[in-house]
Amino acid sequence: MEEVIREIAIKNRLRYGQANPKKVLGIFLSENPEYKKKAKEILPKIEKIVEEINNIPEDEFKELSKNISLESKKKERELILPNVKDKVVLRFAPNPSGPLHIGHARAAVLNDYFAKKYNGKFILRLEDTDPKRVLKEAYEMIKEDLDWLNVKVDEVVIQSDRLDIYYKYGEELIKMGKAYVCECNPEDFRELRNKGIPCKCRDRDIEENLELWKKMLNGELKAVVRLKTDIKHKNPSIRDFPIFRVEKTPHPRVGDKYVVYPLMNFSVPIDDHLLGVTHVLRGKDHIVNTEKQKYIYKYFNWNMPEFIHYGILKIEDTVLSTSQIYEGIKKGLYSGWDDVRLGTLRALRRRGIRAEAIYKIMIKIGIKQADVRFSWENLYAINKELIDKEAKRYFFVWNPKKMIVKDAEERVIKLRKHPDREDFGVRELFFNGKIYVVNDEIEENKMYRLMELFNIVVEKVEDDKIIAKYHSDDFKIARKNKAKIIHWIPIDGAIKTKVLMPSGEIKEGLAEKDFNEVKEDEIIQFERFGFCRVDKKDNIVVCCYTHR
Ligand code: GLU
């Protein structure tokens, strides 16, 4: 963080002659909105750094700032692919075990971004070679999710359509003496392997291997096929790793037609080669897999694609595990794949997060080597820029309690539906002395300001209602008396509303009568409460909370 602040301070001095702590703070917060809540704590740090920078003698400063261009930030952000020669071919290769979540969005967006940028091709490859981890509905759900993200798919490839291709290349490796059928039980193999000792199956001759391979394919033999790598490789997991295994669980798509399935480190390089993939973008967690896959390229004498490993994106505070979600749905713990507590794209969409915001944040995160923490605050800040311009404003009173206001004349309050959009028109609130307010620690004999209306003094707090009295109109009086501003809506015409919070909590309340005009899927802002997406309009309107 200090490095970032230093750089901003240097640029600020470069631009204005002297760096200004408040300006530096403003720039820092606009680039890192997740620190907004900590602005007070950061300011002294910034002041210290700014003072240091301002005290650097002119010639020393010139030297220091030589490599800092005022435009450098922009350049850094431009994403490029290395070694682009002819047509760029990229692929996004999720496992169809459920719909996509925010973690998948990174690979999907980056591949799409580069495919569009270089006029290349984008392949969606559904990696369904583990029958136990396939969900039939996921094939369609993934396509819908990509469509929503505005990712343009040029070709769809499904690995379970290609098992015969994998068999053909597997058999070739056996014939080349580069792969062998291994019947050892996995624990025994692991023990030998960890000591760097080959198992008894490694030296079997090719004919015998081919016979056993046929038996595997017929379902007569439960064994694995291993690739001959380096039995003394410094990473034990790379020593003769398996490339095929027997799995008799019926496949949700191809049924029980096949019992032998390739493992990822075999099917992936075969497909990447055959489909002409030029650049493989994947996380650093795949580095060992890449190393394994390179053996396949070497044995077949194939050109390797460019492998790009980006840092891990740590996503906290949300449930992403597909199997955990699926179990939860079956048990009734989650309402479905779009339950607002989840990190699936459909849950975020339901909450009112725009696909464009997700696309933008993934481009911003980019393909840096360093691990990064995913900032929900950043996503919300980007999303807010998109929805703030369009969201109509309404009053919402949660946990409502009746209030009778005495001694006040009836009036009609006209408020804009959007502060900057005159064309959205106005909404009207009829005040006739009977209102609802948020039942939130309202005390007797205290002054309050009814938002956009006038000041009142509370006389009595009863179980079912509050009795208050008109005091004055002037906002200054409210301020002088430190009166809390409270929300209110007229009792007549109030609309029953439920807001589903991201935590799963439901806030029940009432919205003003003009809220009636909103449409399903519209994003609105309940003033001082937050943005919400209208999920369902029945006799009770259900909204999903977006963010503040
Ligand atoms: N299906 C694999 C995954 O989602 C593919 C990864 C890759 O090869 O980039 O982890």
C-alpha cells in the first residue's frame, strides 16, 4: 500500500510542483475503494509520505521520477498476449458440474477479451471426463452464463464426444513405449514412486500392454494407464502420472458406452493441440499440470502453445464450491443455484450486479503473476457507476411502526425519482398525519426530522404506535437539536415489500405507493438503504439487495 501511495504522491508532485495529502488520498481511494471506510486511519500515513516526497531536493526528485510517466498507469493496464503470430485461438475449459461462479469469470472474460482484441477464435470446451462430477443441466447453464457475460463463443467442444480420439492417442503412446498399463494398487504405487523406484508394470512389453489396454476398454480389467515420465523427477506427483482410468459410473451424457476415461492432464493437451489453441491462460495453481502436459507435447513432437499462468484470485466471503452448493440445494439449504448467498454468476445477476461490472473488474485484475484478493467493494463500486444513473429512488421503511403526527397540516411532497434525471419525473407523498416509520430506537421527548418533510417531537412510544407532534419546518432547527433523520411513508397506499439481503436475511417492510410502478428486474434505490433489484412482483414485492 505504501508503495502505491508513494507513486501517487510522486505523480502529484510532478504534476503540481507540491504533492497534496488530500488529493493523494482522493486518488488512492478512487483506485482502491475498499479502503474508503479506513480513510481516517490512512490519512496520517499519507501525510507522512507526502511530506517525505515534498522534502526531496529538486535534483534528487528529478532522478527519482525519471521512470515515472504520468501516463504509466494506463499503459500498465493494457493487456497483451505474448508471441502473437497468426490467428489467435483461445479456449475456456470449465467442468460442467454446475453453472459458472465468479472464480470462473476471470478465465472466461480474459479469453474473450483477447479473442476479441486479436480477432481470434474462442472455444468453449466442456471438460466432462469425470462422470461423477457432471451435472446434466450444467452444459446449458454454462452457455447461458457466458451469454449473459457477453462472451462470444465461436465453437463448443464437449470432451465426452471425443473419447475415441483420446483412446487413439493413448494407444499410440503405448505403442511408442511411452505409456504402460499399471495394475498396482494406488497406495503401493505411491510408496514406490515416492522413493523413485519403478513399479513392476513399467517394463512390460508393448504387446502385453496393448492386450491389457483392450481389456480395460472392455471393462474386464480395472487398472490405470501411466505416462512414462521421469521416475526420479524432483516432484513426485510428476513421476509416471496416470493418463487413463476405469470409471464405471454411467456418464450423464454418454451413459455406459465407455468405462475408460482420460484424466485432465491427458485430454487437455490432446485437445489444445488438435483444436489449434495458441495461448493457454490458466492460474498458477496449474503450473504442475502444465509441466505434466508438456511431456505429451514432447512425445508427439508437437509445438507447444504459450502457457500463461496468472496469480491466484482469492475470493472470500462467498460459497463457490459446486459440490457444496449442489448438496445444499438438494437439502433445501439453498433455494437454487441463484440463491443470493452464493457466488454463482446467476446469484450475482439476481442481486443486480451487471455483467459489465464483472467483465470490467476481471480486466482490471488482468493476468498479473501476483496473487490478488478479490475485492467485493471494488466490484460494487464499478457496478454502482453503472446502475446509479438509472435507478429510480423510493422510500422504504423496514420493520415499520405506525406514527400519528399531531398538529400538522396535510401536505403533498413532490420528490424527484432521480436527482439528476428530470425526465424520470416526480413521485408524490401525501402526508395526512398517519405514517409508518422505521421502528428503530425512537425515544420519547426527542426531536426527529422526517426526511424531506419537517421536524417533530415524539410524545409517546406505545406498543403498536408512536404519538408525535409537529414542531417546525426549518432544517436548521433539526440540525441545532441534533435531530436524527428518519424515514417515513404514508400509511395509505404503502406497498408490502421484502428485501432479500446477501446474507440470506429477509427485511420486511413497506415502500411508498409510487413504488408500484417498478417492473420486474428493474434496479432501484431505496434511499439511504441501498440499491435493490426487483425480483418478483406479486401482492408482496420481493427485492434482492445489491449494495449501498
Ligand atoms: N477443466 C480444467 C479446469 O477447469 C481446465 C483448466 C485448464 O487446462 O486451463 O480446471
